[in-house]
Amino acid sequence: MEGPPVTAFCGLTPAKPAIRALSLFVCLTCVASYAAAQEVRFRWAFGAVTGSGAARHFAPITDEMTLYSGDELKLFISPGCPCFIYVLHQDQTGEFTVLFPAGGSFGDAPPPIGSMHYIPPAQAWLRLDEAGGTERVYLIASTTRLTPLERLLTANPSTPTQVAPAREIVVELARLQKDHTAHNWSERPVTMGGQVRGDRGVDSAHPDIARSATEITGSAPFFSRVFIIDHR
């Protein structure tokens, strides 16, 4: 069986054997319901297809993980509260690109609760190219909309995929981390078999990652987590 389609990353041409080195910077900003103003809740999955030949397999991405050129990545997000979702790519040089919402089209209304978002969409996966380096995924959730971060991510409206200088974004992320402290968080596996529509997997090594989603819930107004990928 042929492998999955490979999605263009950061404006590069799709369906090439490899795309530029990849990291994702994931930000989830949740505006909690009025009845539970401090609660942040979302489901998510982040995994890789790694290995070679008959040993090629799917593996969830952990806090620290080593991956190799040619490995493929995919992300799934489903808000459990009204969530403004931000997915950013930071390459091995530190530069950022907006992956979600598409083209940096931030809107006043968040995605509907329970909506399912695959990054990249449908059956496509992101593939690591030959340029290694340290890759990072930052996961952030907040009960308030992070408008200063949005402004940095739309610093050049004429080219929405181009954001402010990386150092400005890093400074803003550090400020958010300093100003907020996460606590009382729980993470548990969830069953989504009845909610997943169809089988988005292409083969046994490329499953529908929504089926391995976990739910993160907390009573604090801010959550952050860092995933480090050693890309070799």
C-alpha cells in the first residue's frame, strides 16, 4: 500500500520526498464557559510514524523524543471549551510559521466545542527532512485570549505566513510562562471511537491519531507544556 500524502509545510511544495525540518509550536487558548470560568479542557494527540521497513510503526510523541529524517508527524486537537487554537511551526533555526488557523486567519469566534482538527488535514502527514536539530512543541492553554501573541503572529498582513522576528515571539511566550503558573492538571486517555467519522488512517502504520487522544483538564486559567524532539 502506498504511504500517506505529504503536506506542504511552511509554504514548501507538497509531495516531495522530504520537507524542511519540523517542529510545531502548539498553542491552545481556551475561553472557559461562564459557569466554569477557570476550567480549561481539550483533547489532543501528537504522534509520529518512525522506524523503517517492516518495523515502521506509529508512536505517541512524549515530552522528550528522538526522531529521524523521513519520520512523519501528525497532530489532533478537539476543544472541550470555547478554545482559540494556535499551532505554530518553529524550525531548527528558531523561525515561526502559523499552521493553524490556516494563514493566520484569527477570528473572533473560537472553533465549536467538540470540533475535530487534524494538522495537517485529512490523511496528510508532515515529514522530517535531512536537516536535523532540536525541535520543540509548546502546548499552551489559557482562559483568556492571547491577543498580544496574535499580534506578533500577524505582524505582516501582506504575507500572513510570515510572523514577527522569532525573538519577539519567544519573549512573549516567556512572559506568559512567568505571569501564569499551571497547577491541578490531569491528563487521561479518552475513547473517541464513536465520535471519529470514518477511518482517517491510511495503513496500519498511519492510524487515525484521534483514537489515541488524551484529555487535559485543569482548574487553573493557564497551562503550558513543552515537547522536545531531537531530530537526527
